[in-house]
Amino acid sequence: MPCYLYQASYTGAAIKTLVGNPQDRTGPAKAAIEANGGTMIGAWMAFGSDDLVVVADMPDDASMAGVALAVSATGAIEGGKTTKLLDMPTAVEGMKKAKAVLDVYQPPS
């Protein structure tokens, strides 16, 4: 299954709720992922521009899009972004394909 990285920030209202009622949101995130046939690899709170980082295996792009859209639709998340991750064999295959393209591609001059 393809692997995805999801990063997002909580809204101010969601942070206020979490501070007022501290809770581990791993369970709800796992349930959302499993609802679309995926498996959560892990979930973390983070410093920096994103409050939340989740890595999941999902059946396909549409399944991951469904999770990301549903979570955003609750209004608790802002600025969510999803990155499809490549395993190393796939990345190496991409490198080989890039080499073949460089044999024929000419940049603007």
C-alpha cells in the first residue's frame, strides 16, 4: 500500500479545547484512517509550523484524500497537507527514469 505523510495545524479553538481537556487524539486519527481501509503507522504532535504529523499506509490516493478532507471538514484543522511517500526501490526506479529523461531533455537556452 502507498504510504502518506499528513501534516496539519490545529485551529486556535481546537488548541483551546485540547488545553482545557487534554487528550490523546491517536485513537480518532486511527479510526479515520481505518475507515478508508488504511493502517496508521504513527501520529505525533510537533513543534514548528505543524502541530500534527501522521504517517499512514492507505489503499490509494482517493482513500487518503477522503481522510484528509474529512478531518479538514470538522473545522479543527487548518493548513493540512498530504505527501505521498516513496519506498526506496520506487525512488531508485524514479532515479533511473530521470537519467533516461536527461539523455533527451534540453533545458531552455
